Amino acid sequence: MANLIEFLRMFLSYMLTFAVIAVVSGLGMFTGIKIWKPKAKVKAEETKKE
């Protein structure tokens, strides 16, 4: 029984770590896309004016 409890503790610990990494990565991608898109639109409008 102690082995099972230790396994579950380690498994949940790794899953929590993975979840934190996934959330931070997702927020980074979302932020990067939101920051990148307006710059691309501004450059497209500048090239149309020329």
C-alpha cells in the first residue's frame, strides 16, 4: 500500500509540473500571437500605401 501511495504522489507531482509548463507555454504562445498580428497588419498597410 505504501508503494501505491508513493507512486500516486510522484505521478500527481509530475502531472502538476506538466500542467504548469503547458499553461505557461500556452500563455506565451497566445501573447506572442496577439503581439505579432498587429505589427503584421501595420506593415501590410504601409506597403499598400507605397
